[in-house]
Amino acid sequence: MNELEWTLRSDICEVARRLYAAGFMTGSDGNLSTILSDNEVLITPSRLCKGFLRPSQIVKIDRKGNKIEGDLPPTVEVAMHLAAYEERSDICSVAHCHTPILVAFTVAGLDLPSSVLPEIEVMFGGKIPLAPYAPPGSDELADSIRMEIRKRENSVVLLDHHGILAVGRDIYQAAIKIEHAEAAARIIYYARQLGHEKPLPPDSIEKLHQTHQKIVEMESNVYSGYCHSPECQIQPEVQSSPGENKSISETELSSIIQDVVKQVVKEMQD
């Protein structure tokens, strides 16, 4: 086993531990995967608690779902992970969790409102799409996510009565999208217990969406930096004006988000 494969297996276990500790992967729920090579995918096993996985327990499969290596069966939701990879050549990892508040919203037949939280506008462009209900582990479930996840502005898709699926350039990036989405749902839930949510100032929404677009364009440089998707190996030459910076650092991106959020808060207080 080479260093990259060991790192990716260890990363899956670490992210699984964090999501389990957060209450997003109870019992044996949830599954994670990441691309190892053109025809190899590392994925979590079925029936085990994801909070206590070891790197050796991660299963290696091919792009058709056939097991290549591992003593345990892969998750029964292999097809959903492979469907995401088929639709998006720019991603390397997929995370699926049963986050309580987000699932509760779908069970209650409620949509997460837009134009309420800066985080939803910045991280998700103002919307978290919902896939129609399909039985867990089925081909229908895999097909249900295709239409929304193929849109590059969508990094998460809610699964009706089931959970959430998130994609990213690495497994940490996919997991952080789940954390943001569940945190947003929790805040909206609390706000409704206190009365109702207050919308953001209309003139701030466009600024937040502009920041979201920067995140979508620059995200590959923000997290681990070892994306191994074939698309990420060859970066297209980008034409720029003299003196124009072609990239943005993590610090700069964080500063942009903070500035926009501060401006929104100021406008709400005025």
C-alpha cells in the first residue's frame, strides 16, 4: 500500500470519527468514499459503526462497484457514491450522513428558507436542493441525486426522509459542507421556536452570492490540496490582465467571507 492510499484511508476514518462524534452517523448509519485512482475508489464498509473504523477496514472497489480488496462488504449505498462520481469529474470524495435536523425538515415536508442566513447564501448559493424519496441502498436512490449533483454550484443534496449527500475535492471538504448545512438547519429550527426567522436585507444577497461563486471557483486550493481527480491534475491556462492575481489564498477567501458577513450584520442593525 502506497503513502497516498494510506493517507486517504486514514482521512476517511478520521472524518468518520468526527461525524460520528457530532451525532451525524449514529449506529452503523452513513458512508464515506474517496477516489484512489482512475478505476479505484475507497469506501466505508457496511454494518460497522463509522466512529471506530480502522484504515484496514476501508474497502477498495472499482468504478462499477465490484470489490477489489477488503475483508468486509462495502456500504449498500455504493451506487449513490458512484453516481455522484459519474456526474462530477471535479470531485474526489462523497459523504452521506443522517443529520437529525435536516432529516426532520424533510420528514415535516419543510424547505430550508433562502435569504435568511449568510452561511446558506455563501456556502450553498442560497439553496440546498432536495432529491425525491427513494429506498435506501437502491438504484433509485442513486438516480435521485443525479440531476442536482451534476450542477457544479451544488455541493450538497438533501435526500427526502433520509439524510444528506455532500461532495468535495477531498473527504474533509465534503464533511465540512454537511456541518455547515446541519448548523444552518439548527439555527432556523431554533429561530422558529422563538417565533420566526427574519430575512436578510435584499441588497446584501447579491454580495453573498458573489462570495459563493468565488468559493466554487477557488475551492480546490482551500483544503488539503491533494485532490487526485484526473480533472485536477491538469489545470487549464487562465488568461488574466497584467497584474491580476489568478488565485486566491485561504486567508484571502476567509477575509472576503468575514467582510461580507460583517456588512450584512451591520445592515441588519441599521
